[in-house]
Amino acid sequence: MKKDNSQIEKIRHSLAHILAMAVLEKYPDMQLGIGPAIENGFYYDFDAPIKKEDLPELEKRMRELIKENLNFKKEIIAPIQAKKIFRNQPYKLELIEELKKSKKPISIYKTTSIARQALSISPFVDLCAGPHINDTSKIDLKAFKLTKIAGAYWRGLEKNPMLTRIYGVAFETKKELEEYLKWQEEIEKRDHRILGEKLDLFMIDENIGKGLPLWLSKGYAIRHKLEDYIFQKEKENGYSHVLTPILAKEDLYKTSGHLAHYKDDMYSPIEIEGEKFYLKPMNCPHHHSIYNRHIRSYKDLPLRIAEFGLVHRFERSGVLSGLIRVRGFTQNDAHIYTTPEKLEQEIVSILKMHNEVFKDFNITNYWYRLSLPDFRNKEKFGDIKNKKMWEEGARVLESALKKLKLNYVEGIGEASFYGPKIDIQIKNIHGKEDTIATVQVDYYSAGKFHLNYINKDGKEKPAVIVHRAIFGSFDRFLAFLLEQTAGNLPVWLAPVQAVVLPVSEKAAQYAKEAYFELSKNKIDAEISENETLGKRIRESELKKIPYILIVGEKEAQNKTVSVRHYKRGQEGEVKIFDLIGKIKKEIEEKK
């Protein structure tokens, strides 16, 4: 039987009000923010000195209140009455004033019980549009939990006061809650920020700046392998690699349209010798300059320009998250300049390359979104003059998807400001949809930058530009890999592929010889000699090193190593050169 999802939403919303009742008992003079239902639970914002240690007490009080069989009753009231009820609640008064100006009805919910009424206890009253459950008999006492406290600016604006937000999760049954909490534990183990710290991959230093990651030695070793991999893949597919500056003059971004459409996401200008320069938010205008270095013939096209380009975007501090949402990151970017006749062929080639890459990284369960414009959105698409050209681009993208027999969904309004696109979508560990890669057709830039070519008839025609990012950015792609693999990267990507552990000083010399042979064969290896053997094995496992090689006097005499694999466990004693051949094969085959 299918569950009524609206019922659980009502339960979650009602629990937010019960939480407010419990907090109000503890802090009678505190000020209330808002308390909506959200995915998997609810939250409420308070202007009160609540601490994490208060959560068990508040949760206990919520259960006591629920047992009173509280009921929820809605009333529509006049603004003057609402202001009287919430006269000591400034955040509520702000909301009331907005409702009054918009001429929307003002509703409140009263929460009380028969027992409370008999004792003349005033009901809890909250400004709320609802809906709520009729009474708390619908709530399973063991199916909700208060989970955490966080700071939250009132209405999400940094200029506003910081409130205390209490989060809770809630389900219809205890079993659902237990399954959710178990998965949350797994998510925490997979969180790339936690793994990045434990595995010494990257760091964020507030003295350098929020959202500006520092790649540590082991993290950069992984990134270097990613760069080598995609460099070769792109080279095989006819791409030429370039490197462009991280800033440019203001006029470039006026021409590109970034200052008109993207200024809020760009850093403030830097003034140099009376001219304004901006940190580049995208590589495309720089690549257009390279295209224009020569007069291009149709015989020169398609021209494929790729770059591992460092870009900077001004993300608000509230959305920054590890390597996923940052202010400085390196794109795996490319731009293809082609003729309309060859456009579909290029799209097909790009999509094939995406599939090859995802197969090598064992990425599955992704899907395609054909992202189209919504011409009703005048702010984003209002300056589009040639709608037929956009429609032709969408037709070509759709035709390429069909030619490769790829299933897709349409996303109306998801196009970029310069053209339709194909977004490759995947669910992250939180179950939310993310874009992992894009292929975008651009009919905007050719006219702005005079990106033309000479056709067969000797006439000048505008090129069609395709923007393409397979990894998206190296930063975000590593975050995705860490979370999907829980940090257990395949051997070919691991920053340390093997660690040699001598049992005693007597085996130390042979351990160095084994290490030397591994390194000579381009296997990333380390030696670990301090602490007890048990502790060193455990540390190597925590570092998620694929091969742990233990050597003692016997192994030294036999020129072998005792192998422990991070997934397969004990693999016994193996000749060192046999193991080297095996690891090299795994690296080459990208298993």
C-alpha cells in the first residue's frame, strides 16, 4: 500500500511546533523564527542560548507533550489581531507586515489539549499556513529524533541576526527512523570533508580564505593522476591543451556577457594602472581569443581547445562545502569550434568519451537531462533574438542522444544563458541530484567575439561553440569519488599504492630494497618503521593503502613479501617481482 506522503509532512511540521513549545518552556522570553517541515524532518529557528547538550532534555519534553494528545487548530485572523498576539516577537511581526502588504491571509495555529484547557494553560500559538495533523496521536514516539544545532541567519541573509536552528528527523515508524540513522552514519564515514582530513588530501585555512582549498601532497598525487588520465584521453580525441591567465580586463567580460548575466558570482574588480581586471569565472572568453589568433577555414574545424583552468567564483559563505562548493577550483574544460554541419558528430563524440571515462571510473546510475530554455523567463532568456537557432541546437542535442540510444529527461529553464545543453546527472550520497558533467551548445559567443570561419564558398560564417567539461572540476570530481568509494580508491588512483612494513630491524635493509624496486617500477610506495607492527598495519588500513607488504627475516631470505590487500584481506607470501607485475597490471588496466 502506497503511503500518503502528505501525512508525514504534516507530522514533521507539527513536530516543529511541539519543539517550539518545549523550547519556550525552557526559555520563556526567547524569540521565535520559523519552523517548517523539510526533507526527512523539520527544524525551528530560535533567538535563544540553546546548546547541543539541551537536545536530549528537549526531546524528552517533546515526547511528554505528545502524550498529552495535543490538537492543532487553524484560525484566520486580521493583521491588527496578529500584531497583538505576537507583539513581543519581532521576527513574527516582520512576517505579518509582509503578509499584510501582499494582502495574503494571515493564519495561526493553536496547539493545546483538553487537559491543558481544564488547567487554564494558554495554548501555544504560532504564525503558520499549515497544514498540520489533527492531533498528536498520529505521531510514533519512537520515530523522531533531534539531531543537531546550527547557526542560521534570519531569512538566510548575512546582514540579519544569527539564530539557533535545531534540526530533527521524523518518520512514520521506528524502523524507518533506524534505517535513516544507520545510513546517516554511513554518510558521515563517506563525507569527503572528513575523509580529506583523515587521509591528508586537502585543507581549508581561514587565514587564506573560505572556499579556497589547499591540495596537500597526497591529494595532489590523486589530482595529478586524474590530470594525466584526462590529458591522454583528450589528446587521443584530438584536443589541443592550453594555459590561460587567471584574470582579464573588464571589457572581455562585457563582451562575453558575464558582467551582464554573472556579475553577482564574480569577484570584485582589481584596479591596475587605471584599468579594471576580474578574476576569471570561466575559461571560455580566453579560449575565444586563442581561436581568433588566426583566420579559420572550414577545413580547420572542428578545433578542440582544452585547459585545466583555474577559475574563481564568489560563492556565498553559507553554501561553501569542502571541495564541492568552493570559490577557487580547476575546471577540466574544453571548447569545440565547429560548423553547423559537424555539430551533431561532435556531440556524439563527446558523449561517447563521457561514457568511456565513466566506465573507467566505475561510475554508474547516471542519466541525461536535455536542458532547454524557458523563454517566459525574461531575466535569463530575454535577450535571445534568434529562437530558431536555439531550437536547432536543442534538436541536434536530442538527435545525438537518440543516435546513441541514451535515455533522457527534459529540463525546461535549465539551459545556460548562451544555449541549450545536456547535463549528466547523478545522485550524491545524500540522495540528492547533482550535475556531474555538461555539454553545452553556444550560439551567443560567435557574434560577440566574431568567431567566424571561411566556408567552402569563401564566405565568412559564424562558428558554433560547444562547451564541455567531463570531470566538471578536479576538486568536485575528487569529492564525488571519495564519497562514492568511501575513500577506497582503486590502485591506479591511490596516492600510496603500497606500504612496506619491516617486522624488525633485521628486515629493515630488505624492506628498503623492496621499496626501491616498487618505486623503480613507478609504483607509489612508502616504508613505515616506527611503532608496533599491529599499530602500523592498522594505520595503513586507516589510510586506505591498497597493498600492505609485511617483511621479516623469512621474506628477506626468500625475496618475498607477505601481502595484505585492503579489500581481499590476507593474500599470503608472494615473490616481490611477481607482486610488482600484478600491481602494474592493475594500474594499466585501471581495475
